[in-house]
Amino acid sequence: MKKALSGNRGTLHGLAEILAQAPQVAAAFGKWPGFVLMLLTILTLFAVSLVTAIAVGRTVVDLFG
């Protein structure tokens, strides 16, 4: 499984590990604040990647694909 996620897909593996820790984050910050923090982090990363893609003139498919 790790070989399938190596190379360019390594960031997806890291994201999966972060998302797997969501229950611990929610427990640490309380149920709703932890969920909001996790969701805000994911949306922020997506927004930054989208702005980066626009800035360098690539499409989102080129950035993630």
C-alpha cells in the first residue's frame, strides 16, 4: 500500500494520517471546536492550493493529477 502512495501521492498519505487522527483532535478541543478546526484546516489547504494553481497558471487537475 505504501508503494502505491509513494511519489506524488505521498501528500495524500499524509493527509489520510491527519484525518485518521480527527477523533483525537475532536476530543482535545471538544466535539464541535475540533470538528470546526479540522474542517477549517482542510478548506484552508484547499484554498491555498487553488490560489497557487491560479498563480502559476495551472489547472487544479494539473496540480493534483
